[in-house]
Amino acid sequence: MSFKMLIFLILFSIPFNHLLAQGDSTAALLQKPSLRYLKTTAAKAQLYSQRISGKTIKVLKRLGKWENKVKKLLEKASPETASRLFANPAVTFNGLLIKVQKGEALVNDQSSTYNGYLDKMSTSARYISAVSANVDSNINRYAKLAEKKAGILEAEIAESEYVKEFIRERKDQLIDESIKYIGRARILKKINQEAYYYVASLSNYKQLFSDPKKIEDLVLKGLQSNEDFRNFFQQNSSLSGTSGLQGLSLVPSGNIPIVNGIAPRASLQQFTQANAPLLNANNLQQIIQNKMPSTPSDMEQFYSKLSSKGKMGNSNLPDFTPNSQRSKTFFQRLEYGADVQFGKTVSMLPSTSNIALKIGYKINDKSSAGIGLSYMMGLGEGWNKIKLTHQGMGFRTYLKWELKKKLHIQGGGEWNYMSQFKNLEILKDVSAWQQSALLGFSKEVQARKKMKANIQLLYDFLHGSQLPVKQPFVFRMGYDF
């Protein structure tokens, strides 16, 4: 073979090798995990959007109702103030509610505060859509769906930020103008609380959304190791369009760990030193010193300006202790648990093990209430006569309140069927059920990160009316999840 022919074959094979490599890369990317990833992210984005819109409407309805009450009070105390505050319906809570319910656009620019997780999610969906266009129509369809849901979510977040600022300004206006005429009315406290919990709820929804699942970690880890995706992210992500950041590599490569779209501080410092020398640590420190006040008097003026804009709160607002549970979703407020209680052998019953499962609802940070189902298993009359039998079952209710750290006052009612049964038909006999009224203390001990052990010592006020007569004190051990 001549030298010219060898060169020709090498040059001729390069395009095919590139296409084969690209095909292998695309085939490796477009697998079942990618489809699951797209379905998961689309569902998360839709749920996040629904939570924001639902919460916004609910909060505006409450604020509008209380705003009307403030109006009625002001019409009696100061008609001039009432006329001034409610002359323009568009700047009231009810006016904003009408716009939201009609689906009117609240902001022209739908860009919101940067969310690294959302940016990574939408950009990865666009990338998968691009590489799957001519390879897998099913994956391409879900990629476009995920990209669409991400776009809707971004617009929803931008409007929620507008609503949040609108509520803050309207709340401050109502309180500043009306407190001098109606005093520290309870209705003003309700308005302040609702505004606070709206912001807290949005923050909680964002945290729930930005918590990646295993399938997301798996796919994103594979994407971040792909040079084509890193280049695509650099050119198409929301962050790449930020002023002064064009052309910089915004997706760290190598083995740098990423948490919610953010690299560790040390890695970012190396990045800025290598790619943006104008933003090194010395210059950043100098910029901050030039922008921040340098004397105590300047600091006081600085904070007074923030306070006057409502950023640091309002001294006229009624004080209240926040309940962190109010900003959580229903399922976040649920608590689960199990406990066990052992009984000694008596004349009519063998030794028993009473096992119960319970589910509760956190009313606030200090108290919760719930229900439970128990099963009494007979263990026999000793180590020599072990025999497992169905000795009964029961229903429970409980209410507990934190007296001090990890120590609770707990009470509740119980209904127990204390006879051996072989089928569920026997349990329909209501007269065979015994009642208990319990009150005592429970102590929690941290067992694992998401598990707490608890010890309960309760007194049964109805122990004497039961047959067989039970012990007055009940001792139980269990776990809460």
C-alpha cells in the first residue's frame, strides 16, 4: 500500500469514527434511566408549580378577607384614611387575587432569582431533547415535556416573587396607616402572620423541589462527565447569560462534587482565580469594603434605610412566635411510630406482647395528636410453655405536648378487645371492648438521624373497672419516625 493511499484511508475514516463515537455516547445516554429522570423532573416541576399557585390563591383570599375588616374599622375611625387606602382596587389584596385567578401576567420579565437546581434540570432536558431528536421519539417527547414544565415553573416562581413583594408593601402600608386609628388590632397581627408564613412556605417548597432523588443524581452525574453536555450547559444555561460570565465554564469538571448546582468554596476560588482574575479574593474584599459602611454611625444609617423599606421588619408590627409547622406540607407534618408493651401472666390471660402502630399530625412545634392500632399477642405461660395466640386488639388516640426539651405530657383514650379471637367476626361484639383513659409522661431519645426512641409511663384512670383488673401504670417503649 502506497503512502498516499494510507493517508487517504486515515482521513476518510475520521468522520466515521467521530460519528460512531457520538453514536455510542448518545446510545449510552438515551437509556431507561434518562426516561425515568425526565418523568421525575417533569412531575416535580408540575407539583412545585401547583403548590406555589395554590398557596398564593389561598393566602390572598385570607389577606383579602382581613383587609376588608380593616377597611370597615377604618371607615368608622377615619373615613379619609379608608378612602385613601382603598381608592384603587388594583393595589389591594383582592385586586391582586382577581388577577391571579384570571391568569393575568403579573410581571413582564419572567426571570426570577437564580435557582441552580432548576437551571440544571431545564438545561439537561434541552440537551437530552437535542441529542434524542432523531434517536428515540419517546425520550424526546418527555424531554420536551420536562423543558415545558420547567419553563412554566420559572414563570410561576417569578410571579410568586412579585406577589411576595406586593404582600410585603401592602401589609406595611395597611399597618403604618391604620395602626394609629385602630391600635394593635388582632386583625393586623393576622395579616402580619399570613405574610410571614407565605414567605416561609415558598422557601420550604423550594427546598423540597431542590432535593434530588437517586435517579436524578445518577443521570446528572453521567451528564456532568460528558464533555458535550458541559459545553452545552456553558452556552445554554440561565447562568451563562449573566453579565460578565459569558464564555466561562460554569459546570465544574473532574471529580468536583456538586450540591444543588453549587461547587465547594475551594473549587470556586480556584475557578475565579483561573477564569476571572478581576474577581479574586483581594478585589472582592476591597469591593465589599467600599460598598459597606465603615463606622457605627454609618451602620445605623444603613440598617435604618433597610428598615424603612421593610427589609428588616416594622417596629409597629405585633409580635408573635412563629409555628414552623404552618409552612410545611400536610405530609411533612405527619409523624409515624410504633411501640410495644409487655404484660405478665394473670389468671385469665397468658403473658402478652402488645404491639401498636400509630400515625400523628403535628399541630405545632410543641404538640401533636394521632391515632393508632394495636395487636395483643399471647406468648404462653413461661419459657417452658411458649404458645403464640391472638389475645386481642385495640384502637388508640393520643395527644402530647412538649413540657420541656424531649419531655412530653401525653394522654389519650383506648378501646381494647381483651379476649382471644380466631376470626374478625367476634370483634363486632361491642360489649366485649374495654376502655382506658391514660395520662402521663413520655421521654424522647435521639436514636438515629430520622428515628427517635421514646419511653412512656402512663396512668390508667379506668384500670379498676376492667376485667381482668389491670395494673394502674402502663410502661411502653417505642420509636418515632
